[in-house]
Amino acid sequence: MHNIYEQIDANKRRSFWVITLFIAFVTAFGYFFTYLYNYDWTFLVFALLISGIGSFVSYYNSDSIALSLAGAKQVTHKTYPSYFNIVENLARVARIP
């Protein structure tokens, strides 16, 4: 079984490859249409820019998107004291902050 830091590193590597393959796919798709319809190369540059910007934005905002889709709310000691205490005790036992 891997520790948490090895899992984090593996997830970062997978995320890098997913983003790289997405950009490569969109670029190849743009190249295909540029070649097929004899468009100017600006279409390819536009496809590359859109895929790069979209990947960058989705990578850095994916956590807030996933939390909002799940309907997650911030837990405080005043709103949900029992949940807060359970998580706090689990963190103490696991010796994590």
C-alpha cells in the first residue's frame, strides 16, 4: 500500500498526462481541419490556445467545481459540532493537521 505522498505524486503525474494528451488531441484535430479545408494556420493556433487555456483553467479550478457540484458546505464548530469533532479526533489519531 502506498502512502499519501506517493498517491499525490501519482495523481499529479496522471493529471499532467491527461492535460498533455488533451492538448495534443485538440491540436491534432485543429491540424486535421486546417489541412482538410485549407484554412490558414491561425485556426491551428486558435485551437492550441483554446485547449491550453481551457486545460490551465480547469486544472486550477477543478477542486472548487467538484465541491460545488457535490453541494459541499464549509463545516464550522458552530454549524455542525458533531462532524467537526469527529474529523478533529480522527486527525489527532492519524497525527495529521
